[in-house]
Amino acid sequence: MRARRSSVVSAKFQVGGKCEAKDHYSGLKRRKLVVSKRRAEKVQNSSILKSFQKGVGMLQSFCKSLIVSFEKIVVLTLILSLMGVRAAFPAAGGVPGRPTPPPPPCISTGFLQEDDTSVGSYFCGVRNVGGTSHKVTVDFRDAGNLTDERNLSPITLAPGHGIVFDFPPHMGFTASDACVVTTDEGTTDALQDLAVVLQFGSPAGETEGKIFNSCAPSSGVSSPP
């Protein structure tokens, strides 16, 4: 009986030992599995972070290249615009880079046409009817806007004073001239103080001057035949 009980106890002990060993092995296995899962999650998170950082870097690089390209386009547009403006001024007869001012105002009479029977000269009378002195220039212009005669330097006209300039047409040349008057001020206010009349000797002719806000400069000096 004792021997049988001992065998039963020994058998129970062996079975219990196997169960405990089995439970211990299962516990280790579960721990390893948890550790492996945690490592896998860390690796996965690290990969996601690296991918995100790489994507952010690529986006930043793209934005920088886009900004640089936009700046290049703006600079190129400005250069082309400036080149177009600089090219436009010489074409218009102006100084490159500087706007061409408009021609100054003037007083101009109508044209008096002489014929084969004409005798005498053209007379351009300028009188200061205002209250301020003015320096005036008188220019006899033909129909081609060429100067036949003009005073070499401006003449000062005090209030109430006047002067008469004359121009005898060239021999053998049928003239058609007008009288153009300008002032040193270059303003219409100054021209309003002046009265201008163009006359011809024989046959008699007369035309009064009118103010023009902008008058073309002389195209040159005429050449007598």
C-alpha cells in the first residue's frame, strides 16, 4: 500500500511539474511576443516618421524651387519691360531713360503768300500789352516749317513796349511765311501778354497771331535757291 501511494504521489508531482514548466514556457513565449510586437511598432513608427520627414523635405525643396522660379520670371519680366521702354524713347526722338518733354507753347500767325508782283518784306510786330517784362524770340517760318529768319538772341520787351522784325524774301523765290513767337518762360500765361501781327509790304497783307499750347520746333534752316 505504501509503495502504491508513493507511486501515486510521485506521479502527481511529475504531472504538476510538467504543468508548471509548461506554464512558465507559455509565459516566456507571451513576453517574447509582446516584446516583438513593441519592436515592430517602434520600427513601423520610425519608418512612418522618416517617410513624413522625407515628404516634408521634398515639399520644402519644391516650394523653394517654385519661389526661385517665380523670382526669375519677375526679374526677367522687369528686364524686358525696361528694355522696351529704353527702346521706345530713342524711337520717339528722346533721350534713353528720360521722358521727352512736350514742345513749348507759342504764338503763330497764319501764312502770307507773296506772288510774282510782290515787293517789299515781311514784318512781324510784337507788343507787350501786359504788366510784366518778357524775353521773346521771333522766327519767320516757311510752309515746310523751316526757318527763313530769326533773331539771334531773345529781346526783352517791357510792359507797353514793342518791336518789329522784318524779313525780305530771297530774290527769285516765292515765299509763304508765318511769324512764330516764343518766350523764355515757355508758358501760355506769358504769351497772353503779347500781341503779334504779321504784315507784308506790297501787295498788302496782314494776319494776327494766336496762342497754341504746343508748337513743333523748327525743322531747320531754309536754303535759298
